[in-house]
Amino acid sequence: MSTPVQQSAFAPLETDGRTGAVVRRLRESIHLGLLADGERLPAEVDLAAQLGVATVTLREALGALRQDGLVRTRRGRGGGTFVTAPAELSSFRLEQRLMEFPLQELRDIGDHRAAVAIATAGLAAERASADNCDRLRTRLELLVEAPDLGSRRRADGRFRLEVAAAAQSARLARAEIALQAEIGDLLWLPLEQAGDHGMVVADHRRLVAAIEKGATARVRAIAEGRIRAETARLVDYRLAAAKRRLRSRT
């Protein structure tokens, strides 16, 4: 695993090592692209040791992931367990997922995201190394070049995870990963207009510039403003979608 963000996929679990915790960690890592399609996982004994769980627990977790179609196992020479990336969700499916969130829960998640984003961005401004800043610039350019909505969602998510990595706090990075897995795919639902891509890129450029300057207060303000705006857009989209669905039934 070559970057701090990718290394977080196999960091030791802080739970009691139950199967469900292993499944959640690996599922989140696959959905966020930290474990790439076709990537070979470490041998079971090695992966169990990295995660800090019993080998039997890991095998149960891999069995659950195989049932979900997220990994496949090949026997014999060159065999092992390989990642199978999930298919891209359509806007219709993403909207269905959004409708499962009550409005108050969306607002609560927004508060949680804001708290994590403000903390991670502020620490990134204080702690980011030259390598961290280079990775942020690289991730930002991948977002600039992303040609469609799905690739923009993925590039945006990885950029945010790199900000968390630049904070050099393992707990905050894991919190950001969990939040991205929960709601990250939904953030671009309201952003399908021509200018939306440029707006997000401009916000991220301001954030990177402030991190590079070590402007902690500025970084925190940018991060909070971005999350508050995203939460408001999601709530508005959720309300509008509910009205559309109600009209379609009458």
C-alpha cells in the first residue's frame, strides 16, 4: 500500500475484532477505491495479522464479501483473493438511497461531517508535508480531468481522504473514510449542471492553497463553508425529490 490513505485500509481494528467490523472496513475500502478492482489482497494469515484479528474471523469476513460480490478467490498458482469493484450506481439508485435518510439525519450527518472536516483541514494546515501537498495537487488535477459524474464523485472522495491523511491523525482519517462510505456518493446528486464541476474544483483549489500556506483559520472556514453548503444542497434535493415522487403518485 503506497500512500497513507491506502494504508488505512489494513490498519489494525480498534474494535473487539468481530467479523462485522472486518467486513465494514474492507467494504468501505473497496467502495472508496482504496482497494482497486483486481487488486490482490495479502495472504489470509498476513491480512489477519495486519488487522489484528483471528484468521478464522478474517475468513468469515471474506466469505461475506464474496457473497456480496466484492471479492473473488482463485486457487492454484497465481491464486489468492482479489477485489471486485462494485458497479457504478445510477442517479436513480443514488436518489433512492438518499430518500432513505430522514431530513434530520441528513442534518445530523452534516454536523458530524463539518466537525471532522474542520478538524482535519485545520490539522492539515499545521502538519501537511511537501509530499502531502503534492498528493493533494495530484488528486485535485484528477478531479479537474474527470470526464463524467461517476469519475468526479470518485476523484472528489479521494481528494477529501487525502486532506484527512495530510492531517496525520489516524482516527480522523478513519472517521472521514466512514463518512465517505456512508454518504460520499450522494454529494454529487445535486451537482449535475455544467458549472457545478468548476465550483467544486474552485473550492478545493482554495483549500489546497490555504493548506500550503499554513493558514489554519482560513482552511477551517473554507472546510466548514463547503460542508454546510453541501448539506443544504442535499436537504433541498431530498425535499424536491420527495415532492416529485408525491406528484407522480397523484
